[in-house]
Amino acid sequence: MTDRHDPHDLYRFVQAQQDDYAQALAEIRRGRKTSHWI
């Protein structure tokens, strides 16, 4: 959704990665990347 505070709808990039965040953070904490994430 585009609004006057985000006229280019940049939040869509945050939303696209939101599901991968927990997985990525867990891998970073373990010190080893085992899956694909942006």
C-alpha cells in the first residue's frame, strides 16, 4: 500500500523478507548459514 510517507512503497521489501528474518537470525547466532535467505 502506497501512502504519502512511503510514496515508492519501499516497505514491500521489508515485508518480503519478514518470514526469513527469524531463520536468518538463528543461523547467524549459530555461526553457520544453512539455508537461503536474502
